[in-house]
Amino acid sequence: MSGKIYVGVDLGGTSIKVGLCDEQGTLLHTYEGPTGTEEGPQVVLDRIAQYVKQIVSDSSYTWEQVAGVGAGIAGFIDLESGIVIRSANLDWDNVEVKRELEERLGCPVRINNDANVAALGEAWSGAGRGVAHVVCLTLGTGVGGGVIINGKIVEGFRGMAAELGHIKVVPDLEAIQCGCGQIGCVETVSSATGIIRMAKDAVGRGEATSLSELSTLMAKDVFDAAKEGDEVALRIVKRAAHYLAKAMAAVAVVLNPQRFIIGGGVSRAGDILFDEIRKVYKLNVPPAFAEGVDIVPAQLGNDAGIVGAAGLNLN
Amino acid sequence: MSGKIYVGVDLGGTSIKVGLCDEQGTLLHTYEGPTGTEEGPQVVLDRIAQYVKQIVSDSSYTWEQVAGVGAGIAGFIDLESGIVIRSANLDWDNVEVKRELEERLGCPVRINNDANVAALGEAWSGAGRGVAHVVCLTLGTGVGGGVIINGKIVEGFRGMAAELGHIKVVPDLEAIQCGCGQIGCVETVSSATGIIRMAKDAVGRGEATSLSELSTLMAKDVFDAAKEGDEVALRIVKRAAHYLAKAMAAVAVVLNPQRFIIGGGVSRAGDILFDEIRKVYKLNVPPAFAEGVDIVPAQLGNDAGIVGAAGLNLN
């Protein structure tokens, strides 16, 4: 096969996922293996290099066609030097990932944090394909974000741009504390964690809801109950959507994106969540920031991380 | 003289200001003349071309050294085509400024809105010189903004990025309507208009303040009274600073800028305003967004518009 190829690595605490993308960002092959975090960074880096070499040699491409290798890692990263300053789920401190992998692979390596990389994946070949100004929000345990302008990640002074979960939108009198130390962050209500908390609070207060019959509570249970017409569950979903939309309204006047892409487990709630987000967003921005702007679900699912990591070497 | 030169035009409703900058953004010469809006766009464009040719021929540079001409214009502009869709203070609709000026001058012309251009000026050779991630806020009749990343204006999907005055920060129950149609925009409290309104409200309520002795009220009067210890004036200044800092906190987690630059008439209030902004900002962001981040006054004053317009042709 002709053309360049891009290798992406999604480095998680339990598994390493490696993928091969063509120049259009189409994911051609993937390979997944255990991380083996307990063996320490050097062994993990050896393993990544081995997986990368393997996936290329198993493909119909040659090593010479590899434009570069990118890796997405959860943690605090010095983007320029490619050093992982601290990653909690790998238990790494000051690991020179870029240098170590470049030595092992002999090709350019770039790394970035998992939220930025997932956003780049969606912008390159997912729900943001062909759109120049894209903002992604990932609703999972927390609320992650990524801003992609003209195909490039907006990184900020210390690589901390797009921490969209920490936009403060809940009024002080209703706000609870966020893991970041602030109060009222959108993450406290619009994440899976926030939704479960609101559901448990309602059950604890003895409100009339089908959720009180469940022994464990997941965000999905709340959405399912809301879809069946449970008033309490519906109120919780609307609250999560409401504050997310308010945060998006703030992002809109700062960046004027054309498309918001919403992914992560919570986004699987579907129309019940998206309809409310779209309604509240429109009510909270001047009209010119809503015209031609759309709010759509992510398309790549878990592959966004691999694809976006591959895309780090695009320009 | 050797090197390239950059010509900037600050096109206002009453006067046209033209300036010549060197490659470092130093403003070498300026020229100012009347706009003559009433004579219509073609005459105004002729006049701009004349002023531009004049200032270059009066300098020690040659026309061949001109890298390009930029113009900052208040209004809604299609940046790519360089068409002023609507400018209220010029009373222009769909004027092809870029094409018309390129025909008259025979060199590249770029235009942008006045707030973006002022931000670029400060980032290039004012308070943001040498800083890669800069956010500017201009506190005047409204609150304008500009975001400059690596020397480039962040424009957004429809050129409306950095409308920072419309970040909604005032809680609904305290909020008043903004000119944009929304309620609670930071512009409603942190602009000169907002400050004067709050002062008039206090006087109208019969609060004990030296401001009640004045026949007309300007924002400067409020700052002067606050500096002299007037409690009511002080409360108003703190409120303006408080909500501005809250808007800046939202910008911080979206863009992670290294420096905030605050300009415009209101910023001349000095320490009484800046001390409060810095305090409230720090209280409203996770610590990593405050470390190494500074909040400083603009340096170029009214020249920011000319310098930034000149800088539009930098890359």
C-alpha cells in the first residue's frame, strides 16, 4: 500500500491499545495487550515499542511509511519535552516517554493527555471530520474536554487548556465541592459521578422514584428510569444537561466553535440528554453563536483515543 | 532603513489613524485624519489609501518594504473575504474593504475587528510581548476581548471568538439584561456602562455616598470616590472586579493562558481594581491555573489598535 501511515497508542493502566491509521484517519488495524504496570516504566515502554513494531509488520505497509507514533496518556504531561510528569493510573513520575520511545523506534514520537487526544480523534475522522473549530466534551467519571482548531490541539500555557469540567456553572448556594478544590464545577453535576450522586441523594431523601428499588446505582439506571417516565430521574438528567449546556455557552463566546461533540458513557443516554442540552444551550447564547452550530454525539467511541494519538503527528 | 514594515489602520467613525511598525512591532510613525463617514465608503477607502501612501513616503522606508496593510474596524466582519458585513459606527453594509484597498494599494490587505486587533497589538509589542498564550479584555462602553495564541488571533467559526463580555457570570436573581439579549453577561457589570449604572442605582436609592453630589457620573468618578474611601463606590468597584475575575476563571480553564491583559478606560482605575481582580481570580481557579499566570494592565493604550492592525500581516 502507498501513502503515509500514523500509529496511535492508547496507554491505559490495564491495557495498551495500538492502532494504525491512514492519511484520512481511518483506523485500519488495532492490537491490544496488557500494560503490566507493576513491572515498571521501562518494561511498559519496551512493550509499547514491541506492539507498535508488530502491528506495522503485520500490515501491508512498511516501516518507512510510518510518519510517526503518538500516545495518549491520562496524567499531567510536559507536552514539549514529552515527559509524563505524573500519571496516577500508571503510577509514573517523570518518565521521558518521548525520548525513550524515539530511541526504541527510531521515528518521531509525540504524546498528549487522553482527553485532548480523544478530541483530536473525533475532529480528524469522527464526528468533527472536515470542521475547523471543534470542542469535545467527554462525560465519564469526570468531564474532560478537548479543543481542536484547524486540526490542532489547543494546549495552553502549561498544557492545561480545555479542562472544561472545571467551568463553574452551579450557583454557589447549590454547589458542592469538586475534586479540583473549587465549588460548582460542571463536572460535579454532568459527569457519571455527579448523576449517581444526585440519584443517591434523591433516594436518600425518600423521593418517590423507581431508582430506590435498585441495590447499586449506575448513571445508565438513571437514564433508563428517565426514559420510562420516572420524574425524579428525569429531573436529574435535565439538571446534568442544563449545567453542561451553560458551560458550553461560556465556551461558545470564548472560542466560537462550529461543532460541539459529546462523548463518554453518559452521552449514551441519547436524545433525552441531547435534546435538553441543545435547548438550554440555545437559550444561553446570543443568537449568532447558535446559528449553524451543532451539538452531536461522538462517533468513534473508545477508538477515539487511538485515532487521535495517531493524529498527533499530522502536522 | 532595511527590513520589512507593517502598516496599520485604525478605522473609527470620526478619525482614521494610520501607523508604521517595524518587524518588532515598534510604532515608528503615526498619522491621523478625519474619516468623513458621511461621504460614503468609496471616499473613505480612497482616504485610507491616501493616508497609507503618505505615511510610507514620508518615512525613510520604501513602498517595496511594506509587508502588508491591516485595518481594525468595529463591526461584524467576514474575515476570510475581508468584507465588512455591518459596521454601526461607519454605517457600512457589505463593504469589500480588503478587495477595494488591495486594488488601491497593490499590496496584501487584511482586516479584523477592533477588539481582536487591539489584543494582537498588545500581544505583539505591548504587555504580552514574548508570551505565547495571551487573553486581552478591554473594559470600555462594553467588555471586548481578544485571544492570541502563538501570535495569531483565535477567530472562531464565524469570526466571533473572544466575545468575552458575554460570558454569563452574574447569578440569575441579580442579573440584568445585556445588549446581546442574554442576562448576566459580565459586560453588564464590569464595563464603564455597568459601573455608571450601579453608581446611579446607589444614588437613586439614596445611599450615603459622595457620588450623589455629582451632576453627571462617569466611571472615573466612581474610582476616584473609591480611592478616597467612599464605601458605596468601593463596593461597586469590587463588584465589577469580582465578576470580571469570575469570567476570567472560565476563560482560564478553557484556554490556560499565561497572561491576561486588561485595557480600556476602566482599567485606568489601577490597583484598586487589579488587586481585587487578582484576588478573586485566584480564589476561582484550581491552583495550577494561577501559578505563573499574571494579570497586567495594557501598555499601548489607544495605539494598540494601530499596532495590532499592522500585525495582521505578520503570518
